[in-house]
Amino acid sequence: MKEMAVELGDRSYPIFIGDGLLSSKQIWSRLCRTGQIMVVSNETIAPLYLNQVMDALAPRKISTVVLSDGEKYKTLDAFNQVITQLLEKAYSRDCTLVALGGGVVGDITGFAAACYQRGVDYIQVPTTLLSQVDSAVGGKTAVNHMLGKNMIGVFYQPVAVIADTQVLSTLPDREMSAGLAEVIKYGLIRDPDFFCWLENNIERLLARDTTCLVHAIEQSCRNKSDIVSLDERESGIRAILNFGHTFGHAIETATSYTQFLHGEAIAIGMLMAADLSKRHGWLSAESVERVWKLLNRANLPIGLPTKLKAEELRAIMAIDKKARNAKLFLVLLKQIGEAFLTDQYREELLTDTLSEFILAGG
């Protein structure tokens, strides 16, 4: 087992990475200081792992909430389901919530923990690669609004993250590839050596080699925790973690969260950001080719539905949380391993990028 920490002073917390951690009574005893525990999961994950977690938590008082599965259910209604259960079962301020699932479950549970009685503890137990390397770490919690993704939420840190590589054995291949998009992101924004390692090991990751998975998760979490430790509330450097996300979130919103998994949309978004960087002369064509090849080898999509319109995507992007004074900021690349936030891009080149990817999808 690997253990590392997100350093945030009195809000610091451990990340555990390893095989078979869900059943570790030692870890659960260390983390759960109260007898009142509510496990939040979804209809896909609960049948697979809920009993395993509940056995490890016994004999504490445990309740469960099982949500519908999917990004379209990341709503205030789902958030309200969790809050209602906490109130109906008279949970106190010293209870602990456990988020057992992917990014949707983690975001909803974290948001509920932040709001219930002005804040209670929660533990992230991510069950997808994407959530293990990204959404479970860093304290971003949110639900979606029909007009934009993650528009209702708060920064609220968990007390721990338990990343069990064993759960990835039941992850569908498409979900595995989607998670690799976020892993690749860390190499692109600040870790060129890790990007090279991924170029040499992407097939082993797709084959779920345990040693490779542990290394990829650890390196991804280390990159993210370093950034979060410097900028918890995204007032500066943390914005680079959104590389590809402004494009990707617009894609998800425009397709009503039905056509692409989150990681797939982010993969297209990262390639679009690389393309726009190249159009401005900031990134070499050779580097863009390396990005395209790695995403392609990871079985990730690279084009957009032809029914989308460039102006539609641009309008959705304007609602992005990085917009300031009616100006949209984008995370772009100077080279592989060096990202930067800027509003100094040319609108006509952005339109060219959007249009080209729509054509590529056809």
C-alpha cells in the first residue's frame, strides 16, 4: 500500500493507494471516529462493493443511500436525497459520509457533507480510475445545473481518500480509457517525464497491470496534491488542472451528458486546447502529434458530432467558471509539461479549432 498526503495545514488528509483496501478494517478504524456512518453509492457500484465496505465498517451504525448512476443525475434532487436520509435518520454533526462510487457520487456526497449542519466529515472511496486520479482529490464538490456543469458547489476537503486498485478489475474498458484521459492530463500540464512514461506503458495500463496502475495513480495524485496544496481554492496555479475542461464541459453540456463519458469529453478538449496552442505558435506540431497518438492509443475519441455548431460551443464556454469580466480564460500549452492560463488568444483561431473538430467528427 502507498500512503501520501495532501498538505493543507489542519485540513491535510491521507490518500491510500493499493490492492484490496476496501476490506481493510485497520484503515476504516483509523478514519471513522464516530459510530454514525452513511455510505452513499449508486445502482451500479452498490451491488459490487457495498457489502464489502459495510462488513469492514461493522459494528458501527451504518445507513445507505443508493443513487441513480450517471452524470445526468448529478443534480440538486440527488443531493436532496442524501440530505433527507441524514435528517430522517437523525444523524448528528459528528457523523461521517462515505462516497462509494465514481466522480458523480463523490461530488454529490462531498457537497452534502459540506452543507449538512454546516459541515460533517466525508471519505472518498473512488471506484473509477478517473475519480481515483482526479475528482476524489482536492475538495471540489458540486452538482450540475441545466445551463452548466458543476455550477452549484463548494470547496470542501475529505478526511481521506481510499483508492483501491482492485475495483478497477470490474471497470468497463470504456470507463478505463476515460480515466486515462485525466492521467494523461498530468503529464501534459506539468510532468513531461510522466508523459514519456505513459507513452511507454499505456497498453499495460489498459491491460490493468497492477504495478503500473499503482504508479499511475500515485503520480497523478502527487501532481494534483502538490497543486492543491499551493492553491486550494483555484485562485491561481490550480486553474491548470482544468486543461481541456473548458472545451470538454461545453461538449458535455451541448450533448446533454448522453454521448460522451466525462473523460472522453476531456480527451477531445485537451486535443482541442493543444490544437489552439499550435495555431498561436505556442506549441509545436510534433507535440500535438504526440498528444493525438497517446490519446488514440488509449482508445479515446478525437472528434465532435457534426450536428454541433461552433457558435453553440463557444456560447456554452462563455459560462465557464474561469470567465472574468466577460472574458474567457483558457488553459493552453507552451510545451508538453508546461501549461498556462491566458485570455490572450485570438477568437478567430478558437473558432477555427472548434469548426475543425466538428468536421473531424464527421
